[in-house]
Amino acid sequence: MNRLILIGNGFDLAHGLKTSYQDFIFDFFKRAIETFVEKEEYKDELFELSYKDSYKYNFAGPLEIQNFDDVKSRLDSFKNYKMVKMNIIFHSSLMKRLYDNLSDLRWVDIENEYFELLLKATKNGDKGLIKNLNNEFSILSKKLETYFTDLEIEKQNYSHTSFSRFFSQKILREDIVTINLENDLNPEVICYLNFNYTSTIGNYFGRENQFLKDVSVKHIYIHGELDNPKNPIIFGFGDELNEDYLKFENLKNNDLFTHIKSFKYSQTSNYHDLIRFIESNDFQVFIIGHSCGLSDRTMLNQIFEHEYCKSIKIYYHLRNDGTDDFTEKTFEISRHFRDKGLMRMKIVPKDRSQPMPKFRLMR
């Protein structure tokens, strides 16, 4: 039996990396404000800060923008200066929605927000708005890739960390009820299905990792890699089971599919490599730091409901206050199953699951 490990952004976050969409949006506005204070203007295709007249504000002391509350507070203060008039202009409906949601909800999913705006534009029959929205998303995608590249994530040897033994642990017979196993098994092949753009997981494949020396390892960057033109970044919406998406196929407007993931997967052999793996043998799924959100629904449905998928084990996020996201994760996973009875059989119960390890180097 094999093991398929879904690696999501929570894995990078566990390693202390600022790789969430919230981190990216915060960094965008922080840089915009800092540039405005230094140069008295900030303007790009998505957002603008500028003075309306010759009266300018004299900024004294450090800006101290540490979080998104500071961003919102600073932009609100720009609006409320009585003597100094400023332009605060969103040139992008998508960026405005991301800003508003992050301000109100403290959470944002760029791909789903894009699809909601695309759906609204489609219902209004506004082809021009659809083109503009696609252009905004393309610009945002490039900025996101630049942001990740600028993080300068180092290549390191993680052969001796709290995760090293974790990946290669046995497949436990008690975790699987869809078939009868006589004993616990060592995985024959471990496939890392990496939804991140970073090379973090690659740091575990060094020759010194004794826990992986007796097992075959595959690695699929399913959403592309930074700085690899042969495996370009895939960023878009991937829920082709959505009822509203299915209606797109009856409309004669190819612009609706510009940022749909399926058509980007066809640019490389990554998806076919995944299919070859899940068709090759029975497998158990590990979920490590992946949200299991709807933006990857088509792929996750294909994995979870596959006849060779015998078990799904969630390594949940244990928060500092002692709460965790196990139940929320099961909600998300359920959206990828048509057969809910099958779902109940495949998900390993919480009392047999455990939190994702805290990253630490081990001597």
C-alpha cells in the first residue's frame, strides 16, 4: 500500500514562513503605504495613494505597521485628515473585495473571491467586466509570485527534524476499515502532492534522511514551482463540480475559463503523474496543512472517492489556546464527497488522529 501526502500552506506556516494569502495582502498594502510616505505617491494597476492638492501631511516618526489592523487604521486616518486631502483609489474590484474581507473577516481566499466576482459579472452579462476581472487576477497572480520569490526561502537539510520520521510512519491497520489488513504496513511508495509553490518539502529529501532510505519517494509540484519556467505557477479556481460553474459551459464566452485550473494543468504532465500514482495501488491519504477548500474540489474529489483510496488521515492544527481545526477540516472534506457514507468510512476518527508536529530541528 502507498501513501499520498497532501502538502498545503499550513505546512509552510508551521515552518515559520509568511506564505498565507493574508500575509501577501498585508505586505501589498504595507509596501503601498510606505512608498506613499517616502515618495508622496503610490500607484499601480490595482491601487493608488496620492495627494489631491499641494497640501501634504508631515509624517513624523516610524509608521509601525505590524499587522493588518495597522494598515486599516492608517488608511482610515488618510481619509479623515481635515486639512490634507488624499486619493485612496482601488482600481480593482477584486483587490477592494480582498481588502474589505480581510478587514472584516480576518481571512481571505483569493481564488474563491475571484470566482464570486466572476459569477456576478456573468449574471449581469457584462463581458467587459469579465475581461477586466481576468486582467486584475493576472496582475495579482504575478504580484503573488513575486512576493513568494522575494521571501528568499533557503534550501536547507531537514533530514533531522520533528517531521522526518513522521512522513514514513507505518500505515496502521486500525486506521483502515474499507479493507482488512492483517498487520501494520510500511508504505511502499510515498508521493508528496505539493500544493505550495515553495521548496520547503524538498528540504526533507536529503541523503541523510534515514527514515526515507528504504521507501520510494515521488514529489509532484501540482501547482507549479517558483523560478521554474517548465513548471509555471498555477493560480485559479478549481471547482468544476460547482453548479454555477457548470452553467458557464453553456455560455459562448471562453473568457470565463481563463483562470480555471483544469486548463492550466494541461500545460504540464503533473496531473497525469498524479493519476498514474493513484491508479497504481491502494493508498492512504495524509492531510498536512491543506485546507481542503473548494478551489481544489475537482482534484480532491477524484482522490478521495477513488476506489484505491482506503483511508484519509487528518493531521490537524492545534492552536495555542488548546482548540483545533479537526472538525472544520471534516466539514471541508465532506464537500468533496458525493457519497457521504464512503466519507465516514474513509476519514480516520479524531481519537486516532493527532496534531501536525511542531517544526523543530533535532540533534
